[in-house]
Amino acid sequence: MQTNNTKDYGADPMGNGKFKMIPSGEIVTREEREKRLEQYKRRHVKNDCLGMSWEQIEAKQGGKLYR
């Protein structure tokens, strides 16, 4: 498997556990895809809006928000 100097930011599934990386176009395994896209993993967010909890938003608005 070749190392990739370009910054891949996505992948299309091709079946058989292979993925075509975007934009490089290289065909890689699931493990290699995960390694390359690790920096783009979404963080798990609970009760979050622009980095603030609903309680913090309520406090800044000065009252009770209807949820």
C-alpha cells in the first residue's frame, strides 16, 4: 500500500471492504481509510449548540427556553 501525501477528506465504498479515497482516488482497506480520516472524526456532542449547553444559552438569553 502506498503512502499518500495528499490530504484525503472522504471515501466512497466500493464493496468487498475497499474504499476509494477522495480526492486522491487510491483504493484502500477499511483500516487504512480510518487511519487517513482520523482527523475528520466528528466529536460526540450531547446537548450542544455552538459549543454551549442549553442551560448556558438560557442563562445568556435571560429566561427559560422552550424545548
